[in-house]
Amino acid sequence: MRTIEQILRTASNVAVVGLSSNPERTSHHVAQYLQQQGYHIIPVNPVYAGQQILGETVHATLQDAADALAQNGQRIDVVDCFRKSEDIPPIAKEAIAVRAGTLWMQLDIENRKAADLARAAGLDVVMNHCMLIEHRKLDAGAA
């Protein structure tokens, strides 16, 4: 299993599950930060499917997002989850199905069943950590 630092340093495509169009929401703030740091964010939220958030087309499912990336020979590196802990197992199954590299559960999100399932399928798993906070720690360490 790779470390958080290794995941952040090698990831390019981050599917943000539960991304909100509301700039006041944490998911929007984190996705915007990641985008500003050079990550390609792929919004996943069935409520906004087909619309644009942060200049990117929103997909209804991870499979839709993965299919769009595959057209350019790319894949989802990180599935960043902004959903309730109890909603994570189906997302983990979808992440496995699209062959994502990492299942990442944001702060206060933990689901052992989903984590075990993803790890058993070869995905890296991060629980209860914010990508923005962890990325800033990398920058602080590099200075």
C-alpha cells in the first residue's frame, strides 16, 4: 500500500464523488484547490450530471467518468469521496469496477467494510483525511 505522499505525488485524475456546485461547500473548496494545484478533477454527482462545475463536465457515475477518461487513454487515479460513511460501500464497488488507484474518504468519513473490499481488490485506501490538508503538508515539508 502506498503512502498518502506517494498517492498525492503520482495522482493526476481525481474523481470527486459528491462534488457540489455551491462554493460554500467543502467538496467545492477542496476540488477547486486540487484543480489549482494541477490535478484534473472529474466531478461525479447525479444531481448535476451534464452540467459544469469548476469548468468540468459532471458525470452521474464513476463509470461514466471512467469512460470519458478512457477515450483519452486515461484512468481515475483517486476517487475522493464526499459522502456519508454509510454511502461508501457502493462507491468502493464502483471504484473497483473502474480500476481506480485509490479510494479516498475525506475527514470524518470511515467505512471499514468499504476499505477492506477496496484493499482486497488492490486499491490504496485512505480514510478520515482531507486531500487539501494532506497536500498542504507536502508543500510545507518541501519548503
